[in-house]
Amino acid sequence: MPPVKRTAAALLSIWVFLLVVAPMALADEGVGEAGPTTDKTVTFFCFGVIFFFAALVIVLSLIQNRLEKRKEQRRADLARFN
């Protein structure tokens, strides 16, 4: 199966799945799986989002720093051998 057909089939499957699952998510008069939404729930969720993005920036910066060190070490090694 060519990659384009596989991608199209995967996207179509996801789309159909979302169409099937969406009514269940909106059932029970807007009360979701976690129960009724309160101000406390929304506040803690937003704090979680803030924490997630802060942690994401820190982790990605650490990864970039390590990759930069490897790149500089590789350049230094090549300059030393040439």
C-alpha cells in the first residue's frame, strides 16, 4: 500500500472514529467523565497546562543544549584531525 493511501486511510479512520465518539462525549447534559465542571476543576486544569508548557520548554532547552555540545565537540574533533 503506497504511503499516500496509508495516510489517507489513517486520517479517514480517525475522522470516522471521532464522529462515532463525539456524541458520547456530549451526552448526559454536558457532564463529562470527570463529573460536573467547577471553578476549582478549571483552575487546576489551567495550572496543569501552565506547568506542562513550562516543563516542555525546560526539557527541550536541555536537549538542545546537549545537542549543541555534541555538535561543538564533533567540530572540534574534526578540526583537530584535519
